[in-house]
Amino acid sequence: MDIFDVLTLIGGLCLFLFGMNVMGDALERRAGGSLKKILATLTKNKFTGFLTGLVVTMIIQSSSATTVMVVGFVNSGIITLKQSIGVIMGANLGTTITAWILSLGGISSGNMFMQFLKPKSFTPILAVIGIAYLMFSKSSKKKDTGMILLGFATLMYGMDSMSGAVSGLAGVPAFQNMFLMFKNPILGVLVGAVLTAVIQSSSASVGILQALTVTGQVSYGAAVPIIMGQNIGTCITALLSSFGTNKNAKRAAVVHLLYNIIGTVVWLSVFSLASALLEPAILDESASYIGVAFVHTLFKTACLILFLPAPSLLEKMAIKLVPDAKTPEEVTELDERLLTTPAVALERCYVLASEMGTCAISALKNGIKCLESYSPELAESVREGEKQTDHYEDILGSYLVKFSALQNSQEDCTEAAKMLKIIGDFERISDHAVNLVESAQELQDKNLTLSKEAYKELSVLSAAVTEILDLAYEAFTNNNLDAALNVEPLEQLIDRLKEKLRTHHIRRLQQGDCGIEGGFVWSDMLTNLERTADHCSNIAVCIIDSADMNMHQSLEELKQETPFFKEKYAEYKSKYSLA
């Protein structure tokens, strides 16, 4: 092995790691919708949690990414420590799929069909398809598909380069002696753990081990301890991600570490005893691509069998190692660790945005109640609702800006932009709620009164505003297009109701039925209610036109005298008649 082989080995390793990273990121983006559906089952029970961890890891090709996601979930309070254990178990088994994909590189047969199954044979075709998708397709999903194919082709070329570079080591005595040393279980575990900790990917370190098997010097006796050590080294990513988190998130990372360390200690002991007592001949045989993949899967399955009957034991041990803090901990509502998984981050933002909408709409409805019957307690609840809404806007706005700065898919960026607009409208609705309370308080403090006719008209407008609030909220939370389409005709009616009420007020003012000072308050009330309807319209249009965010175009189309618009407008006009 000369300097050029060393350079080829380094280049192959870089290509392998780069390809795995590119493929994993693209798979994650491409499977965004699927991830949302899968993660919806997360909290149902232990078994579904296990399946979630298994499937998500198989999709994104990284148990490290899944465990980091779990730490973020626990830190945000989305799932409990107990629920996280099943997901961690599933992630550990799901990571074995990568080794089986890589094992295709070890196929050797004169059969033409079997030869075609070798990545070396079909990856050029995948690369051509991938680059065509990437260069000529306008769809972000097709571009992600192209990146998946190119990433896979790159990692397989890297794997082939590594295998070719190390093949010359077969006759090197020093290389032979090194793997004889690794038959020492402790040393093998340490090497596997350090290598995986450095590159932070057990899938990648298993792939490197598979590439080394072409030398014929990697026996099963050396491979087994190394694979076990890789199981420990992969915990470093989750442990690093747990820094700065709450106690339960730290415990989730510790659960992952305990699961792998205890599993390794138990099965390494069994392996060492069996090797010493039985001396099986297979341990001296040269490992193969498929053999490494099989050992990897067998070990992961054995660890699962060990803990599956009693996951609570891991929970108790983690609680012992990470005791409760002396001071209460703050809940992290939006964990930045979730940004690594865009679909999950957006879903979490939607949950908090829905809570924000609930706060804003509740505040506005209570503000309307204050107009009807003022009370200090009700007024204070509106102000508290507005403060909570402002808090949501602060954390969501900052988080979504960070999200938008990342290299996410066009669909995800569009969703983030839509949500940024909508939370701005929710925040303004809560501001109008406080304005209504201030108007009600002014009437109370100055002992001002409105005419019975004014209060009657106000109740009609308030009822219309209440309905449009419910329609906008339904449109956003359930992505309900029907509800969104019903908003604009009602908003138009509210605009005209407001003008009618202004006209009626001027008439009452001329007749002496209403005072000038009370009239100013009346005008403020109408303005705040009408502008609330405007913000509901903005929310509805975002839902209707989220594809290109062309709000102006959608709004103008909705305002046209279409049969649907005419019918709904007539319906609302009859429902909210002033007569």
C-alpha cells in the first residue's frame, strides 16, 4: 500500500460520509409529510413508540438523528421520558438497515442478474437519473429525489474506493497483526466506540468495517467486539445534544447510553464466555459484507430482547443518575434540536400557533363581553391573554426565522412564511381585544352611556365578528378550505355593517340621542371590530393561497361577484340584519 492508496482511501471515506449525509438530509426532506403522520402515533403506547423509532430511523438513515429528535421532544414536553424509551429502542434496531443496503456491494456471482444487483453496476444509472432530476426539474420534491439518488451513488462509489484502496493490505503483516489484536474483546470495543464517536455515525463506522472485509483479514472474532463498541460510540451525539436541556431530556440521552452500554456488557460477556469455552471455528473465518450486516442486526436484536420486557428499569436508572433539580426548570416550548428535522419543527410550530390563536380569539371574545358588561376580572383576563399571545409571537417568530434561514425544501419554507404571516394576525387580534377593553373601561370610568339602539346594533356586529373569528381559527387549525372561503363574504358584510353603524351614529348624534364623547368611544369600538375581521380575512387568504403567498390576487378573486360569493353574502346579510 503506497501513498496513492492512502489518498484514495481518504477520498473514498470522504465521499462515503458526504454521500450518507446528503442522502440522509434529502430523505428527511422528502419524507416530511410521512414523518408527520408517523410521529402522530408517538404517544399512543410503548409498542407504537417502538415502531415510530424503527420507521423514522429507517427513513432518515440515522439513529443519532432520531435520538437527538427524541431529546428535543422530551425537552419541549411533547413526550415523557417513559414514552421516549420505546422510540430509542426502535431507533437502535432501525439503524441496521444501512448495513444491509451497503452489503449489496459484496455480491459476487457470474449471473448477470446478480451482477446487476451490485451497486457498482446500477449506481451510474441512479446518478444519471438523480442529476437529471436535480438540473431539469422545477419541483422541490423531485429535486430531493435527485439528491437521494446522487447521495446513494456517491456513498457507494466512496465505499468501492475504500474497498479498492485497502485491498492491498491483505498481505501486509502489520495489518494482519492489528486485527489479531482486535480479537481482544475490550480492545475491539474501544476501537469501535472511538471510531463511531469521532464520525458520529454508527452506520458509517459499520460501513467502514464492511469495506475493510475485502482484505480477508477481518475475522468474525474481531468484528463482533468492534460492532459492539460502535453501539456505544453512537451515543455521543445524543449526549452532546442534551447539554443545556432540562432533566428529563438529559435522562433520555442517559437512557440511550445505558441501553447501549448494558447491552454491550451483557452480550460481550456472553460472547467472551462462548469464545473461551466453545472456541467456535466461525470466529476465525473472514467476515464478509453480509456477515457484518448480519452480526450488526443480531446484536441489535439481542439488546432489544434484553430490555423490551422491562423498559421501566432504564427509566429508574436514568432518574437515579440524573436527579431532580433543586430549583424548578423552565419548559422549552420550541427546542432548536428539532430544526434538524424540518417536518417535526413545523408541526411543533403549528401546535403552538394553534394555542396562540386560541389565546387571541378568547381575548377578543372576552373583550366583546366587556363591551356588554364590564368587569375588572374580565378586563384582566383579556390583558393576560394579550401578554400570552405576545409571548407566542416572540418565540414563534424567532424560531421560524431561524427555520427559514436553513436549507429546507421550498414547501417547508412556504409553510414557515405562511405561519409567520398568520401569527402576526393573531397578535394584532389580541391587541384589538385590549383596545375594546380600554373602550369599555372609558365608558365605565367616565360614566358614559350608549343608546339602546346602539347596543342592539353593536350586538349584531359583535355576533358577526365572533363567527368570523371561529371560521378563521377553523381554517388555520384544520387547514379547512371551506371555512376559509366563507370568511371573505362575511368580512365584506362586516365592513358594510360598520359603515351603516357609523351612519346611524351620526343620525343619533344629530337627534341628540347620543353624546359627542360617547361617540368617540363608539367609533373606536367599530374600528377595532372591523379590523379584527380584516385580520381574519388575512388568515383565510393565507390558507387559500399558501402555494405562492399571492394574497392580493386571491383577495381580488374572492371579492369578484361569483355565484358562491353572492350566495354566502346574502346568507350572512340575512343572518346579521339590523332591522
